[in-house]
Amino acid sequence: MTARREELLEKAYEFVLEHGLADLSLRPLATAVGSSPRVLLYLFGSKEGLVGELLARARRDELAALEGVTGEGLDAVTATLWEWLSAPQHRRLLVLWVEAYARSLVDPGGPWAGFAQHTVEDWLAVLARAQPAAVRRTVAGGAERTRALALLRGALLDLLATGDEARVGAALSG
């Protein structure tokens, strides 16, 4: 990746964290990042190519955060994940994540193809590392991870919709 392409990708990433992907138009994006639509198309191949790169960039941030999650047991790791998910400084990334997750479900052929499935797999892998090896390989262990992920994902959606950290946090700790 050229330095200019990387620079524009980072600026575009900041733009979509602030404005989302729903109404992304190359002209306002290009103006915001100090470029032109033609240069963006040249560097990323198409608008869809750029969106795909932006989603890959968001996933790298998500994976970097997940890499550092440790703890003794599934409950401890779930609590650590919730701390990260509920931190205000991650809201923009998580809103973008929700948008890409939903779009990958309704338009599975677009640049977000597979985004939802990949993130489910990523998070289940983190939760699996928190389980003893003997449990990890069982149907019950898979169900336990799925339950924890569903609780986190539902709580995240509720938090993003309402901003009610106290109520949602209490639900996860109770």
C-alpha cells in the first residue's frame, strides 16, 4: 500500500467513524480527506473497494482490541469485553460495526459480505480462549460462548440505542 493510499484510507476511516457508511458519497468524502473522487477511485478501484477497505480497517481495530482480552474464565472475559464495549471512546467504532453488521445481513453480496459472520467468529474465538480446553470442544461449551456473545451483542445494541450505561451495565453484572 502506498503512503498516499494509506493516508487517505486513515482519513476516510475517521470520516466514516464520524458520519457512517449509509449515505457515503465520494465527492464529500474526497473533499473531507483532501483528495478528489477520481483519486479515490484510482487508489481503491471503486467505491465498493474503498468501503471494503474501510471495513477491513475497522475489523483490524476490533481484532486488536480483542487480542488483549484475557481473564480467568468465561464470566471474567465477558466482563472485560463489556468494559471495552461500554467505554465511550469506542462508540464511533461500535456504531460503524453495527451498521456494517446489519448491512452484511441485508446485502450479503456488497462490500460488507461476510462481515457479520466474521465478527461472530472473531468474538467466539476470544470467548473460547477463556474456557478450559475440555469444555471448549463440547456442544455445551459452544452454547455457553454463544450465550455470552448474544448477551454482549444485545447489551451493546441497547447501550448504543439508549445511552443508559447504568441500567445496561447492571444487567450484565447481575
